Amino acid sequence: MNNSLNLASKPFSNRILPWALTAIILFVSLIGLVFVVKLLTNAKNEAGVLDAEIIQLKQREHAALEAAKQLQQELSADQKLALPAAHSLVDRKAFSWSRLLADLEGSLPAKVKVTRIAVREVTRQADQTVAQLDMSVFSADPAVVNAMISSMHNEGVFDAEIRNQTLQKGRGEAGTEYDLFVVYRARAGYASDNVAEVERTRKGGDVPR
């Protein structure tokens, strides 16, 4: 008697597993779709808020420009001529000699002496005071002066260039006086009290020789 079973005539099958896998895949895909849609909606809302803020800023800018234009039209011819001078005066009042001397003290080598400082022009760039200076220094070693100018440029507070140099004698030591054109960008912070005292003794915008 043959008791063997022919599996080809009655194969094993599990119809629940494929449907379960399909359902899981669809569920995960649906969650992912909901997440993507939520992200897109949030991004669209944020973009809308930013667009509204930009529009408000442009409106404020336009209103400020119109107000400035209206004010400019109301000024008389004499007032228009005096306006640049008034701006320059305000900038000069904002200039701090004590801060300049404090910044300069940290940039000068021991072998270099300042003989004169004069302010040529003062302007405001953003929140920073920028001044053009005529400055003279004295040193017996030209290499020290060149190294000082290079160091100033790297620090970004002073940007100096030599305009003229004169050999000096009779001061107890031989050396050369260098006339410099300097662009000074004020460093943040406040000057010390001892430098402020130097400011009070300064006269005429020059350091005494």
C-alpha cells in the first residue's frame, strides 16, 4: 500500500500573509504621506508669514523714504547747505579721543613715539566710528615702523600708509619722523581713566611735540 502524499496536488498556501504585508506597507505609506503633507503645510505657512513681514518692512521703508523726501522739500536753500555741516558736526562730537588714544597705545611699539595727531574727517558706518587721521611718528629704526604698519593692518583697527619721512637730529637721538595717513575704525569698549586724562590735556587736535 502506497502511503506517500503528493504535495503538487495539494500545495501549502497562506493567503493571509500577503494581505497583511500589503496592509502594513499601505499604512506606513499613508503615515509618511501625512507627515510630508504636514511639513509642506508648515513650510507654506512660514513662507506666508515671512512674505507678510517683508511686505510690512518694505511699507515702513517706503513711508520713511517719503517722510525724508517731504522733509527735504520743506528745507530752505540755506538749511540744505547747512545740513552736511550739521551731520559732520554730530559725527565729530561722537568721536572719542580717549578711545583713540587707548586703541593707539595697544598698537604702538615701544620704540615708536607719536609726535602729532590731527583728525581730518569723521564719519559713521553702521554703528562704528571711522576717522581719517594725519599722524606723525618718530623712530630710530625704519624696520620697527614698517612692522607696526603691517601689524595695524592685520588688526583692522588702524590702516596706515607713509606719506612722507624726514630725518631728525638734535633731539638727543637720531631718527626719522614719518608722516602717516591713517584710517581709524574705533574699537568697541571704553577707554581707561588715565587716557581720558590725556584727552583733557590735549589742545588743538595735536599731540605736543
